Amino acid sequence: MWNVETALRGGDLPQGSEDIHFPVARRVNSSHKMMIDDDVETGDLGPYQERPRIFPNMRSKPYNPLIFRVFKRINVRVLFILLLLGFGGIFYVGARTSPIIVFVFTVCIFSFILSIYLTKWVLSKDEGPPEMVQISDAIRDGAEGFFRTQYSTISKMALLLALVILCIYLFRSTTPQQESSGLGRSTSAYITVAAFLLGALCSGIAGYVGMWVSVRANVRVSSAARRSAREALQIAVRAGGFSALVVVGMAVIGIAILYATFYVWLGVDSPGSMKVTDLPLLLVGYGFGASFVALFAQLGGGIFTKAADVGADLVGKVEQGIPEDDPRNPAVIADLVGDNVGDCAARGADLFESIAAEIISAMILGGTMAQRCKIADPSGFILFPLVVHSFDLVISSVGILSIRGTRDSSAKSPMEDPMAILQKGYSITIFLAVLTFVASTYWMLYTEQAPSAWVHFALCGLVGIITAYFFVWITKYYTDYKHGPVRALALASSTGHGTNIIAGVSLGLEATALPVLVISVSIVSAFWLGNTSGLMDEAGNPTGGLFGTAVATMGMLSTAAYVLTMDMFGPIADNAGGIVEMSQQPESVREITDVLDAVGNTTKATTKGFAIGSAALASFLLFSAYMDEVATFAREPFTQVDIAIPEVFVGGLLGSMLIFLFSAWACSAVGRTAQEVVKEVRRQFIERPGIMDYKEKPDYGRCVAIVAAASLREMIKPGALAIISPMVVGVVFRILGYYTGQSLLGAKVVAAMLMFATVSGILMALFLNTAGGAWDNAKKYIETGAYGGKGSDCHKAAVTGDTVGDPFKDTAGPSIHVLIKMLATITLVMAPVFL
């Protein structure tokens, strides 16, 4: 079984440890000699190249989650009846709530059925020769083992935090709305904790789904690459599509079920009970739970994948001069495992959290606006985000299915540009998004009080869709080696390591400008369109501005499932390339996977740009929702934050500092772990000189053990910083405000902290993501033969840049996406503590 507890108790792993067992390697004895087979024991190896390309059988007992094992033991008929009853119950609750909820449930279930079809289609493809299958099995076992251990740790922390939230809510004050509806402290506490735990559970499942499909699709993409690039592309896209549909569908149906359950259970809108416009505030815990799990998943997975990647590259490529993913590199399996736990599992949890936070914040703002405008039926404004993302599932499915293989896979044809094929699918999805968004706004947002309001909100959605397209294009321009910036970075590598680093840093800094301008224009445009929609409060003041911004955010995320598909495509293609290299396939096959890998780097970078753009808009909405909630609890207006007040300005400084300190700790965690990997790989090359001549096998499991133990240890400190900081700042300044007669000081300081952290986080994440992606693709460009190609001094300088960029783009950068949204959701949940 997977066991890193010994390593965690003892700190660094002692060389020669016999207490650590990994499914990716057999037990290591005290002489570090790996017992692979009888030939190794007798020393009768012969020339490695002449031996059959059979990878050592590293499989342990396959792991299935507990819920899968339970389902397998249930009789098929009984399981069918249970599922039928479950769906019946869901639709009954939905029907009692609103026909719109029934529509949302129906679309989500159909998307799950389509995802099952995509899974069966992918798994029906052949896995290739035995050497490919055995490498894939090793990767799968390593990924599933680390995932199990990591999420066991995260679940314990989530339960502890749930207990803290319960205690806080049991002793907090109640709002006038809760008092009038009879919703007591204990009920409110249990609802919030249940929502938090459900959000954490769904986020964990989203991460598992992302990893589950990637470790099964990688070998099938490798096998397909032996026949045609188009078939390999189609398998990778459909595998990513399965994960994307499940992640988005779970986010939507999870919130819909919570909403419908609370609606029926609390008797919403009946006399003496809660109003429907106040119901979305009960869902905030769900977003917090999703953010909590996503942050630690991203940190732990990011540290794992990049520490292994850096260690493998520095010793393998630079010092030993062997290719990437060469089977002689002891860290290669750890690197390939990291692609799955870092890029697939973590990104699934990240996008799940993004969508959940955006839906909940938009529902809160929609309810608030409908209440102020005295709209007779506010359910359309509240449930609008669920409808938009239901259509997202439909249109993204069309985009995914539009990418087809060639009719005759045996026919040799010129290799098409995979990015052009993916862009064609994205263009189809964007076109359909515009049509469905306009239809959704007319259906959901038409009101007699302002007959033209739906047109304004449709235009807000169009602003969001255009913003998403610009973000994808800008990130592609700065990270794709077909464009000038990356080629200039590759040229800088020809004059040495230092000029490569300088050029990469300057490219990342420059790449923050255009996205910020796009975000600024979109926020102002959407706010103005919403404000001029004709919706007024009782005093005649326009109230649609913030909701217009929320609609723009929904527009930006209206193609989230297809964008997540493109993101998942990247690590699957990367793993496929590793399997091809390790199984020593012909160069023509590696050329195909190299092209797919380079495109995957670009799609991963564009998704990160897309994620930070949506995070910026969602955080703006959550900030507004926080101010509304504070005003509700304080029973006095809270509409602006004055940074001229010294304490408030200090809160802003602390927010900016938090981003830099968090990024520093995340990057240093990768650096420290990578140092351990480098030492271990060097040790193996020294103690086993036969590795380079294929006469001895590397000890892959040792490197996996090192990065697993270190990543679990290192993810705690930056994660704890993010969670504890806003609570500590809010409580300290609340106490200070009590003694200085400023009742809202704690809430104001936290608001400034949130505001400054969001602004700093957007810029930092843009810099880290773009610089890292550009360094990676500059290296890929040189590996195509430019400036001396592989093994040249220019290539070594590019590898150094790529190494620096690894923790930027895959650990610190993506974690900041989650961080700024988690800061917003944690302040929403903990708002009563600051008053």
C-alpha cells in the first residue's frame, strides 16, 4: 500500500529506507539494488537495446475508491432501482421548486450520459504493445496512490475547518431576514457546514475524475500516434471532454440540488418563512468548500509535478545530455505521475471551484437586485447562472464532438496543425454560446418593469464572451512558438542562460498589460450596460450595474467545459509523449507526440489565462456580495471602503503582501523538493554507472517517494497562510475597532485586504503563468531544430529557463487563481466574525 507516513514523521527520507512502499517500484534493499527480474539478480542482462522492450511490472493491487467498491457489490437490478429512486427524488424536489431546476437537472443528466459514451469510446481504443501498457500501469498506480494519500490529508483538514465554522456560526449574531423567517443559529450553522462539506466532496470528486481519465487515456493516445496524429488528437480531446463535462455538470447540479433542497425544506416564500431572494446566501459554504479543496489540490499536485520535472530536467537533460522522458532517468516516472496529479486532478478541482464561485456570487447579486427592484418573480434572475452553464454543457459537447478523426486512419496524409483543429472547435462553441446566451437572457431576464433590460444583459454576456476570446488569443500570442515573443525568447537563449532568464521575466511582465486592459474594459462596459438596463429601486436609482458584471462573468465562463477540455488535452498529450519515449518507439511517433505536447503547453497556458480572467470578474462579484452581507449583519449601510483610513490602508498592504509571500512559499517548496530529487538522481547515476549503458535499471520508486512525501509536507504552510490570514486580520482589527469606537473597522480592513489581494493576485498570476508557458515553449521551439536543436548550448540555456518557469506556471500561478477566490468566499462565510 501507499505509505508516506514514515517519511512525514521523520522529515527527509533517509537513503536506503526500507519502510516506504510504492506501487511503481519493488522494495529497495539496503544496497539500493532493485530486484527487477531473475536476469538482474544473475547479472545476465546483455545489451539493453537488444532485449525486448518490456518495462518492469510495477503494478500493485489496483485501487478503486470505496464508493466504486460498494457499487460493484450491489446487484445490478438493485442498483438500477436505487438510481431510479434517487433521480426520482431529485426531480420531485426540483419540480416543487421551479420548472427551471427541472430543466437544469435534465441537461446535467444528459451530459453525464454523454460523458459515459465518451469514456467508453476512449477505453475501446487499443493500448498498444506490452511495454506501453506496463509504463502506463506504473503511472496510473503512482498517480492513484498519491491522490489517495493527498486527499486523505485534505479531508482531515476539511473536517477540522468544518468544526471551526460550526462553532463560529453557533455563537454568531443573526440577520433580520433570518429572524423574520425563523431560521435560528443552529439551523444556519448546520446548513453552512453541510454546504461546505458537500462543496469539498464534489471538488475532490472533480479532481479524481480529471486524474482517472488522464491515466487511462495517455497510453491510448500513445498507441494512436503510431497510426495518425489526427486519431491521437481526437482521443486526447474526447478524454478531456469526459472530464470537463463531469466537472461542469457536477458544479451545476450540486448547486441546483442544494438550492432545491433548501427551498423545499425551509418552505421558502411561504408566509413567515425565508424569501427566495435571501436563499443564495445559504450556498456560500459550498463555494468555500470547493475553494478549500482546490487550493490544497493545486498546491500539493503542483509541488509534486514540478519538483519531479525540475529534477529530471536538470540532471537528465543538462548534466547527462539524455532526452526528455528517457527511461534511463530515475525521475521520469515521478515526472509523468506529476502530470496527472498536478495538471489533471488539480485543474479539475480548480475549474469546478471557479464555476461554483461564479454561480453562487451571481445568484446572490441577482437576488439582491430583484429584491431592490421589487420584481414580482425573482427566480429568473437567481437561477439564470444555472441555465447559462446548462447550455454550456450542450454547446461544449457539440464543440468536442466536432473534432473528428480521419475516415481512414491507415491513409498517410500531411499532418494538420492540432491548434488549428482545436481553435475550429472553440469557434463553433463560441458561436453557439452567443446564440444560447441571447435566448437565455430573453427567457430568464425579461420583465415588464424594464422590457429592454434583457437586451442589455445579453450584451453584457457578449462582452464576457468576447473577453474570453481575447484572453485565449492574448495568452496564445505570448506562449505559442509560432509568434514573435516566444521566438525572441528562444533567440535570447543563444547568448546564454542569463539572457534567457532576463528575456523571460520581461516577457511575463509585459504580458500583464493587455489582459488588464481587457478586464478593465469588460468590467466598465458590463457595469454601464447593466446600469442603463432600466431596472430601478424604489428611490429611482439604477441597480443593474453589478448584475451586469455578473452576467459578463457568466458569458466569459459560458464555454468553460470546452476550455477545460483543451486544458486536459495538454497533460494527456505530455504523458503520451513520455510513454512513447520510454517504450523506445520510432522517431516518427515521437514527432507526433512532440507536436501534440507543444500544442498542449499552449492550451494549458490559455486555460490559465482564461481562469485568471474569470477569477478577476468573479472576485469582483464576491467582493460586492461580501459588502452586502456585512451591511445585512451590521444593519447599517456598507457601500464603500476608504483607503485613506490608516488601518484600512494597512489591510490593503497586508493583502498585497499575502500574494507575494504565498507565491514565494509555493516556489521555494518546489525548489527544496527539486534539490532532493536532483541529489537522488545524481546518486543513482554515480552508484549505478550501468544506467547510462542500459545495463542497470533506475530506481524510479525512490524518486516518487521523495516528491510525494515532500509535496504533502510542503503544501501545508502556504495553504494555512491563505486560510488563517484573513481571519486573523479581521479579528485583530475588530478588537481594535471595538476600543476605538469604529464598529465596522474589522470588516473594512478585511475588505481592503481582499481588494488589494485580488488586484495583486491577478497581476502576479498573469506574470507567472505567461512567463512559465513562454519559457517552456521556447525550449520546445529549439527542440524542433532551431538554434542548434537538442543538446546545444542554446538548448541547455532554454532548459534552465523552462526549469525556472516550472513552479511559476504549474504551482504558484494556478494556486493564485484559487487563492483570490478562496479569500473572497472565506470572508463571505466568516463575515459575522469581523463585526
